Amino acid sequence: MATINETNTEIIFEDYLRKNADSVALGTHNFEWIYERQSSKNEKINKLLVAASKAAGTGNGRPDFIIQNRKISDLIISVECKGSTAKHASKTGNKYAEYAVDGALLYSSFLSKGFDVLSIAVSGENRKDLKVSHFLQLKGEQTATSIFSGKLLTLNNYLDEYIKSPEKFRQDYQVLLTFSQNLNKRLHQLKVSEDERALLIACILIALENDAFVATYKQYSDPRQLADFLILTTHNMFESDKIGEAKLKILDGRFKLIVNNTVLLKGTDLRDIITAINENIKDFIRTHAYFDALGQLYIEFLRYANSDKGLGIVLTPPHITEFMSLLAEVNCNSIVYDNCTGTGGFLVSAMSLMIKDARGDKNKEDKIKSSQLIGVELSDKIFPLACSNMFIHQDGKTNIYHGSCFDEDIIKVVKAKYPNVGLLNPPYKSDKKTDTDEFEFIIANLECLSQGGKCVAIVPMQEALATSGKVWEYKKKILSTHTLEAVFSMPDELFFNSKVGVVSCIMVFTAKRPHPKNKEVYFGYYKDDGFVKRKNKGRIDLFGKFENEVKQKWIDNYRNHKSIPGLSVLKVVTADDEWCAEAYMETDYSNLTIDDFSETIKQFTLFKLGINDEE
């Protein structure tokens, strides 16, 4: 039974509910939000709480408030109140009946067996001095994560923050990968080639942006008529956005070739695939805006391809495209240029940061999407993917150019837009004698940037190590005109998901300012990004280490130009020197453990035996 003090806290919280939600009601009224006090009419909730007594951790128990949103059935907000702030949280965490946090986490441990649970612990009798803690425990997970600030938010804010939280993203992303693996197997059975699968999905996603298509596609029993309807809808969507006749012709040609696959035009396969994509991918893209879902699906498909490099490109993992955008200090006024666009991953990551920096200014957002993102892609097969990706992320495709970044006409057009940020992952050469060198793409990007603009590129480490030959000549050429700011040695298996074994580094340049003679360059040994390998999932941020810890540490150390043993070093270099941290950095032996020794022996043994260490 609640004490008088605790009842006062409950009254304060209930008053907060009524004042800070547009549509909330007690019980089962027809409102967007409903809340229940110390009971529930939801049988699923009752079954989960049947053994959740606070007295002994067993027996029937109930939170003070259970809040639900009618549209988001997977989420429960559970609230536990205590009258005194001294009873907010115990030191041991197991005094469920006495402390707000302890009780809230107890209920979360039971409810999370069937729901995502946002637990709120509230203590205090004074509105101004309330003590508040928030925890998020996703369905099926063993632990809850502290989240949000120490103040009550509106219910709609809670919903928005829950949807956007890193924890929820990781959960949804794993669901997306699982779906993509199953879809990949099905498309393989239907004889749709690896390089066409992502284009098929892109075509379908664009058509699903059309309300008339969504409302009527299931009515088509003839697969040929459905295929024609799909292509026509995609054509009309691009045409209405004034993408241009030349680009539209390329897109039409590629999409018709894929959709007219003879196996797809039998039975209900095409219709079933459209439905599956609508239910499993479209909502992910809508929820997690500005994440390169299409690029990730493409990577996932290539993991099962016979060719190591699929269409001849290596896609940069999304956490690295975001990291590189942060290195370039992308903001709402940036004009970003990627002259090796691929599927558009860098432009999507940059767009995400730019939109965030616009802080809700819709006019600025429209300008960002229409004129501040520029890309060039040569491949006939990849170009439609880039256009589609930008379309899915709400425009930007009008500034994606089909052709060579070395073409004078394209260079002229790009320069006229005055880009001040360059982001790129150039094609990695397989033939040193005939293929275009990675530095040539970097130079081409730098030459299009305004003076003082930042160019961030990820290239094979061998480019940084060259001290003679053609690559050395490129290094000299760059330093004669541009400034080398930093080089980061990246994880050895960064491109594991793309089935490419290249060891890479990230280089940062300032455009059109010759490299000063005695300038110290920042070299980072950024080998551990917290990602781990898991069977059937590839290389993933399983524990959220990169998102919650490593990313900010990497950025802060670079911006402050800190020299830290084992992580970074400052060094004056020329083109004659190796551009990598390993050549100059002190080893911090104090951090070495027996586990490091054991892991090294294990990796060496697996390498000698030719075993792939994907657990």
C-alpha cells in the first residue's frame, strides 16, 4: 500500500501526464495515450507481472503507472514512485519495495520478456525538486540502460527519443539484417543476380513512396501487369521530381532489365517480395531517417556473392562514413562533394548531420537536399542505386552526375557549386600499372573544393606507406598544393562485411593551402572501433562500444591534437616519409595483458591454418 507521501508523488506524476500529453486518458478511452494505475486490463502485461512482487521478487506485483501508446504496441512505459528523494535508489539495487529505481528495474525485468520497456523512477513530493531516472530495456535483453536526462519529458518526446535511441536502432538493425539474409536467399532462388538485387529493392522502395501504388499493387494478379505498374510508378516518381531526361533514361533501362526477370514474372513472387519489403524495410527507413539502409542491404548481398568485390566497389561501413563526416566538421552550411559516390553512403551520412544542424529550419533542410549534396558516379549499374538512395532520403538526386570525375565538363559543373567538404572512398586498384591510383581521385576532389575546404578520404594503407615510385610522386604533388592534417590507421578488418581484406587508413586534407614546412600532422592508431564478428551477422557494434564510447574519444583526441601513447602521435612529415601512426608512435606496454598475448597467438594460428575467425 502506498504511503501518504508516495501518494502525493503519484498525484504530481498524474497531473504531469494530463498537462504534458495532447491525447492521454486513464483506462481504455479512445485516446492516443492511455495509462493505468496499479493494474492493467492487458492480459499479456498481467501474465508477465504475475511473479513480480516487490516484497520478495516473487508473486503478483504492479507498477504505479503503466502507460501505452495505441500505435506503438511494442512499447510499455512503467513508472514507480516514492515519496522521499532519499528513497530514490539503493546502493544494492535489490530493495524493490523501498526504492523507486530498484522497483522500476524489477518490473522492467519481467515486462521486457514481452515488450520494450521504458522505466521511469520518480521520487519527491515537491514538483521543483523531483528526482527522476530513466531506463530502457528492450524486449529479450537481460539488462536495462540508463537513458535521457533527470527531468520528466512529454510522452511524445519519450516516444521520439525511444525510436531514435542507439539501443532501439541496434535492435531494429539486427532485425533488418536478418530479413535481408532471408530475402537474399529467396532472390538467389529466383535467379536474381547479386548486383541486381539492391536495384530491385530500390525500385520497389521508390514505388512504395507512392500512396496509389501501396493501395493497389496487391490487386494485380497478373505478375506481368504488376511489373509494368511497378516500373511506371518508379518512372513517374522520378519524373515528377524533375530528375532530368538523360538520368531518367538510364534509370528506366536498369529497372526494366531487373523487373522483367522471367522467374519473377511467375506466380505471386514479385507481389510477395513487394509486401515483404513494405513491411520490413520501408518502416525501418522511415523510423531511422538518414541511415544508409539501401547501402547496407547491398553490402549484405555482396557477402554471399562469388566475386569478392561485386561490382568493383568497396562500400564504406556507415559508422565510418559518419565518423569521416564528423572529421570534416560537416554542418548545415556545408556543400559536400563525393566524386566516387557509389551507393551514396557518404552523402546520406553528411545529410544526416546537416539536417540535425539545421535544427528544424524547413527552408534550410530543403536547400540542403536540393543543392548542398553533390555526387559523381561512373558505373552504369551503381548510378541508379545512388539516385534511388538519395530519392529515398528525400531528394538530393538532382545533383548526382553520371560520368567520370575527371571529365572537364563535370568538373566545371561541380566547381560552380563551390563545395567546401570532400568525402570519398575511391575505387581500390587491382592492377597497379593500368588502374587509376587512389590519390588521383583525392587530387580531383581537392581541386573542386573551395580554398580551406576539408577533404576526408579512406584509402589502402599502402598509399600512405609509399616513399618512392608513382604514389610518392602523387604525395609530393598533394603537399605542394594542399595541407595534410591527419592520417588514421583503421581496423584491419574494417571491410570484412564486403569480403575485402584491404587494410585502410583515413586521410584529412585542407584544400588549396600548401603544406607548411614544419607543420605537425596528427597520426591516430584507431585500430579498435569496438566492433566484433558474429556468425551470419558479420562485423557489428554488438555492445554499442563505438557509438557510446569510441567515436567521441576518436573525435576529441583529433580535435585537441593530443599525443597519447598507444593511440596517437604528432609528427612533422614530408612526402618522403611514411604517413602512418605505426611508424612514429610509442607503444604503451603498460596496457598489455596475458589476454592480448593469447589473442595474438590465436589469430596467428588461425591465419596459418587458413581458418576464417567469424564466430
